[in-house]
Amino acid sequence: MYLQFIPLQEAAPQGGGFSGIIMIVLLLVVFWLFMIRPQQKRQKEIRKFREGLSKGDKIVTAGGIYGTITDVREKTFVVEITKGVSITIDKGSVYPSASEAAQDAQQNQQK
């Protein structure tokens, strides 16, 4: 039995290096529209919410502690979790309600 070698066809030259660049740019635009932009919008909303918190607002911390803001400082809140018991927490760990905290947790799990 003899082996017969069949010459491989040479690949046709790629005529459009420019079309490849267009596809990459298009892919980046789609990625930005569906992934980056919504996340930036969400972060902006959360930042506005945290800046708008004031004394007397009810919150939930990222650790699941429910309380009422008794003092607003530059980077922290003093939160009363029960009568006579107050804690100081970072502004970055505050949610407006349990449903907001659950929604943010779901988004973090999807990443």
C-alpha cells in the first residue's frame, strides 16, 4: 500500500485586514454597551443614594445589620441598631433596604 500525499491548498490571502479591525471595534462597543455602561450607571445611583442619606434614615449594612442613622460623618455613619446600642460603619457598606441589599448581592453573584 502506498501513501499518496495530497498537497494542501494554500490559504487564500486575507484581503481585509481593515474588516478585522472593524470587527474588533464593534465587539468592544457591544461589550461596553452591555457590560460596562450599566455597571457604571448602577454605581452612580448607589453613590447618589449614599450621599443623600441623613439622620433618621433606616438602612441595612452589607453585613445584614438593620439600623437607623443617628449621625453622618465624612466617611462613616453612626447607626443605632437597638435602643442605646450604636455602631460606626463605613458609608460604602450601606443599603437603603433589605430588598436593595438582596438585589446588589444577586448582581455580585452573577459576576
